[in-house]
Amino acid sequence: MDIQDAVGNRSTMLRRLKTRSPDFLHARELPIAIVFLAICVFFWQEKPDVFLRPANLAIIMRFIATFGLLAIGELLVIITGGIDLSVGSMTALTGVLVATLILKGIGAVPPFDRLFDSTSPIPMLLSIIIVLAFGGLIGLWHGLFVTKLRIPPFIITLGTWLMARGAAAYITRGYPVVFPSDSSFLNLGQGTLVLGDGKNALQIPNMFIVLVAAALLVAFILNATTLGRHIYAVGGNIEAARVSGINVDRVRMFSYASSGVLGALVGILLASRLGQGTPTVGTAYELWAIAATVIGGTSLFGGEGTVLGVILGAAIMGVMQNGMVLLNVSSYLQEIVLGVVLVIAVTWDMWRRRRSV
Amino acid sequence: MAERTPFVEMQNIKKHFGAVQALRGVDLEVYRGEVLGLVGDNAAGKSTLMKVLSGAYLPDEGQILIDGKRVHIASPEDSRRQGIEMVYQDFALANNLDVAANVFLGREVVRWQVGPLRVMNKRVMEDHARNLIDRLKIDINSVRLKVENLSGGQRQAVAIGRAIAFDAKVVIMDEPTAALSVAAIGKVLDLIRELKAQDCAVILISHRLEDVYEVGDRVVVLRQGRKVADRPVSGDLHKFREEIVAYMVGAKDDFGLETVQSTIAERS
């Protein structure tokens, strides 16, 4: 066989591979998954004794859970062509709120202290539900401004970004609201599900289980339901969606409300993880979440993006951050590296997109 | 043809926007299996008239009859329920979704429902979309292709297919050939013939008089919110074009005051 033949054969084989191969080989997430695995292998090679240790994996999984949950909310908003800058501050406000409600009751939350005299604590589960609902309401508030008043999402969520941070500090007068160390609330963020036994038993943080549950639910909504299809349609061509009879305002309200609920969920989990509601927690988390969605192949122009991609994006950031800590890379340098990863991811995605059209 | 009831009959439709009288009492009828060309200069009222029919605008006055019965069309949903579909000039497709998803956009086939979550039956939608594409002889390899990967002609075909997928009886097309290559225009005109063969009524808004000439049975010319001509498409293209342009610019008028007066004078 001469070279010409060999080359010809290879290209027909490639073509056959491309047309016959199963769906997952065409998936946009495949290259991202490969990059993720490569990064894992790299750090595992560098630090074989530490990287795969259960305690370290639990640290990575908590990181992925925190930013993965925020990024899923961000994904729902970004697919519709919007953005939610409020989630970082919202984790602080909701964390402070849940801590205050559980420990001191509604009477300790400033605008309500004049209405309610009660300082009796609110049961844990009820507090959590109230705070999740609060997050959803803030999301609806964003949706209302974006859809009915046509305020750019960037602006209205930037407003909340400031207000929520301010409110968190105002409610607590700047001090953290600390849980007693025996509070059962702390189980939520600090507890783990132990698989196997002995020293090498796998510890899966509860937070990570919450992430998996949320990811499965949102992936189901996006892939299998009319609501999910309409979310993509709104991001692809909002006018087409409108003339097709889709209630585009309701779809966008859903996206912002979901992001609000997920922001509140992270706020609650972080308060539990840290054992306190802190007004300074979650600074710039919205930007990390947006970075995770973008690394995961989501288009900031809307219409594109998947839950799997976004989780992989958060996982790449989590593993890199953790790996660099293990390698004693200076924290300043870590940020530089993650910034470079973000730029590479976006550039590569744009290049791939242009080539495929 | 005069014996049959028109499928759609619009009577004395008036519509104004502020001080502008966009439609000054227009009558229009369309029959099943007929291609009606609707032409006129910019701001003649073509699009406004069609938006009244498709439910985007409520007329100030006038009525609409479907199959001889008076109907009230107050929204795009009402219009669709009567079997009236509109193909928009800019295709109105979501380019990030595939062909099947676009065909069924806003009318997804639902398998089961839990609360507000309606789970789609994708297989059924893909099969239906495939059948539709085959029936219309549209050249698209897979209904799973994203619209952004299709050519302009294929996109227009999908937009038209989408309009007629649900048993449309009237399809309104707003400048369907405006942005297309010559080859793609031929395909769209073939599609219009196909619709006609399936006893569908087509209202074709177009600036391209040769298209109206080629597929149209009848042509209505609007000028300044009034109907100035309603005649069969006949003769050779040159003459047809000259005549229609004469109506469009106001040199001829079959329904003007002078014409009506002279007809009365002739009769008496």
C-alpha cells in the first residue's frame, strides 16, 4: 500500500467513523471531558499519594458542588440570553438569613424587627424553605424587570449584587452569625455519605449529592420537557419563540427564579459548611460560576449550553484549584492560571463554532 | 370559481395607526387550492392586512368569514385554530434547534405531564417531521440537523413546512423569496405549487412580480390602504408586469371613484 492509498483510506475511515459513531462522540462535552480527565491524570501523577485520598476528593467535590450549583442557575439564565450577577452576594444574604432565622427568628431580621416582637427561633426545615423561597422571589424580581420593564439583565442583577451584599452586612451589623458546634444544621454542609469502609472509604459530601440531584433535575427539564426546549428557543430566536405561541416572559421568569433558588441553596449549604452566616462569603462567586459555564461550552450569546458541560466546567476549575494547592502554587499564580484556562476555553469554543458553520 | 364559497373572506377591513389610515375598507377573498398574489408598494397595507388575518392586529372595522361563517380572530392562536398559518419574512426559526424541534416549536407532542412539566415525545415529533419533509420533497438529510447548518432555501422550506405541518388551510407567506438564491427561489415556488395541489390556499406577498406571475392564479393590488385591482394572472410576463406596476403606482385603479362612476355611466 503506498502513501496515497494509506492517506485516502484513513480519511474515508475517519469519515465513516464520523457518520457512524454514536451520539456521544459528537457531543460538545466530549473534548471538555477529555481535558478534565487529562488534568486529573496530571495532578494524580504529580501527587499520587494525596490527590486521590478520600479527604482530598471530598474537598474537590465540595468545590464542584458550590460552583456547579451556581453555574447551573447561571446556565438557565445564560441560555435565554441573560446573565445573573447577583448570585455571589445572594449566597451571603441567604446564608446570613438562614442562620438568623434558625438561631434568632424573624424578629432579628431588620425590617421585620418592627413588625414581629418574637425572638423565638424558626424550625430548621421551615427556615430553609423560607430562604429558598426568598431566593426564588429575588429571581422573579429580576425576571420581572428583564421581561416587563426591559431592563438589561446585567443592570438589574448588578443592582441586587450591591443590595444583597449590603443587606447581608446590615442585618448582621457586619458580624457573622455563628452556629453552636452541636447544631444539627451543620450536617447539611459538613456531613458526608461514606461508601465502603476502612481508611480508603469514599466520602461523598452531602453538598455533592445535592448537586447531583439538582443537575439531574435541570438536565431532565432542559432535555425532555417543553419548558426546556422553550428555554433554548428563547435564547436562539426570541421573536420566533414568541410567534410560535411560546410565553417567552414566563420562560425567562422561570430561568431567573431558578437561578435565585440555586443561589439561596448555595448560601444555605455554605452557611452550614462554615458553621456561620457571614456577610462576606461568596465574593465574586458569580464570576466563578459564569467562568464554569463558559468553560463548559455555554455560549454567552444564548441558545447553547448543557448541564453536563457546566458541571465539567466547574470540575475542571475545582481540580485545577485543588491540584495547584497540592503543588504549593502561590494563590496569586492560581488565579492567573485559571484566567488563562478561561481565555483558552472561550477562544477554542469560538474557533470551533466558526469552523462548524 | 365564482360558484364556490371562498375559504377566507375579509370584508371592509379598516385599520388605522394614530393618524395614519393603513387600511381603508379592503375586501379580500381566497379560495381553496388557489394561490393569491398580494402586491403593492411599501406601506400599501399588505402586511397590515395579513397581520389582521393572522391575528397580530385587531381591525377597527370589518369582518372575517371562514368557509362562509363569521369568525372572531383576536390572537395568533385564534387564527391558527382556523387553519391560518403565517410564514414570516425572516423565517422565524430558532437556529440553535434542529429541524424537528423547529417544526414543532410551541406545539410539541407531549407524552406525559407532571404539574407544569410536560415531557415531550421526541420520537413521534421526529417521525412526523421526517414525513413532512418527504411529503414536501424538501432536500434535508436529517431532521436532527440544526437549522444553523441549513442553507437559506432549506430554512425557508422548514419555515413553510412548519406552517403547514398542522393541517393548514391557508398559508400566508410574507416575501418568501426575498432573501434567496435563484435556485432556492425555484424550490420555494415548487413548494407553493405542492401546497396548491394539496388544496391549500396560499396568499403570497411578494415584490417579485415574476414569482406571482409564475405560481399565482389571481393577484390583488393594494395602494394606500385600498384595493385597486383584483384580477386573474394571465397574459405574458411583460404585459402582466407593466399592468401591475401601473396599478401599484396609481396610474390604473379598478375600484376608484372615477372607474366606478364610468362603469355606472356605461350601464345606464
